[in-house]
Amino acid sequence: MNIVTPEPRAFAVLGGDLRQVCLARQLAADRHEVFTYANEAREHSAADKSIKEVAHPSALPKGCVVVLPLPAVAEGGWLSAPLSKVKISIDELLDTLAPGTPVMAGMVKGDLARAAAERGLRLVDYFEREELAVANAAATAEAAIAIAAENLPVTLGTSRALVVGFGRIGKLLTLGLRGLGCRVSASARKYEDLAWIEAFGARAVRTESVADIAQDYDVIFNTVPARVLCRDALERVKRDAVVIDLASKPGGLDFDAARELGVNVIWALSLPGKTSPITAGAIIRDSIYNILYDGGI
């Protein structure tokens, strides 16, 4: 990706998981002044020597670019901070920031957007950037294929695979599986997507017909964040098959039915952050750099 690295400036990386930890280190490696808060339980390394950890967001320097995690807000309105014992509400955090402060956050919901607007903050959702979505999808597809390879009793190259949904992840999964020699089917609802599936060299099926063919596959990947794999589909899944659900909550299948039927289901959420946090951090960093360049911030 062609990224314009901004001149050295101050960044505050607050909360988050290993993605945020890696992001802070990458910003420091780019010669920025980096401050962190609410990820003190991270495993420290030599790369952290130049990173300054503050005791409270009120200690952050004025004018720094504040980077909140993906997602930014945990249940209950707290800053998402799984690597910290600190609990700070988003409202309390935002109250410490001066009007005009640029705030980058992932998966911004209405409450956060309103709270930032009320305080005159310049909030941008980096998760809405197309370049981030594509890079994230590529990392997710790669991780999902690795999960399948680890859990199948046969090699992927001799397997029959079904990809449910043909969005970004579905497209990249189809390409990746085809490259490994899998016999791949992919499902979609739109006629143009069905045409693209065939152009990719895969078998095109309609999503509403998935239940009728579920028994034909060794591995099924779901990318649709709606219940498309119901009990009637799960009843047909082969006993030694693997179902990998990549959809965000509430997922794309009937988990209760899957447990009752003994279907081998893996709900693989937030894969880039779990399996490749360095790459996931770099994806966020690059999108933030693009936002700063595009917006003249």
C-alpha cells in the first residue's frame, strides 16, 4: 500500500488488545512520540523503551492524535481495555480531551459519535475505511484457511469447501481455497455475485439453498452475520466436517442446534487481532496515516 508517513508528532494509543500494543510500537518505530494508557498488562519488549505510559488520560499532551481500539467501546460504555485492570468510561475519557482533538476509533456507535460531537472532538471511524476493510479481509481469510487446515482430518487440497456469503472475506476465501486446489462452492443472493463466483472458477449456489447441499462439504465457512445455517442445514452436515463461522455477533448459525447435533463448529471472531496482531496493527496504522493525509489533520 502506498502510505504517506506523517512528520513526527504525538500519538496516544489507549486501551485495546495486542493490535493496539503493536500499533503503538509501529508508531514509535516511525519516530512519533507515543503515549499509552490502559494496556499496562502487555508483554513489554525493548521496543517499548521510547513509549510513555500515562496514569490517566488527563496527563496526555494537548494536540496529540488519540487512537481508540477496535471496537472502541466495551459493553457498559467503558473503554475497551482487555489488557488493563483500569475501568474508565468513554465519557470520562473524552472529558479529558480538548476541543478539536483528533480521535481515531474503530466501530464507532451512535453514543460515541454523539459524545465526541458534544465535546467538539474530531472523531473518525477508521473501521469504515475501505483499504482497512480489504486488508482485514485478506488477513481474516488467511487465518480462516489455517484454522481449517489444522482441524480437518484431510488436506485442504483434497477437500470440498463451501463459502457462505460473497463479500470481501468470501471473495478472498474463495480465491485462497481455489489456489490450494479445493473444490470450492460459494453462495450469494445477488445475480452479479453469482456471476462473479463462476468467474472465479467456483461453483455458484444461492444462499437460500445452502441447507440442501450442506452434506456435500468437508468444510463450511460462514461470512454472513445473520442466521443462514439453521438446524435443517446443520442436520445435514457430515460428522467429520468442520464449520467455521467468521461472522460477528450474533453469528450466522444456530449454535444451540450445533451443540445438540455434535457439529464441529469454530466461531472465529476478530481473527487478525488474535492470529496476526502485528499485521492487524499495521493495517490500522496505515489507515490512520491515510486519514491524516486526506483530512489535512
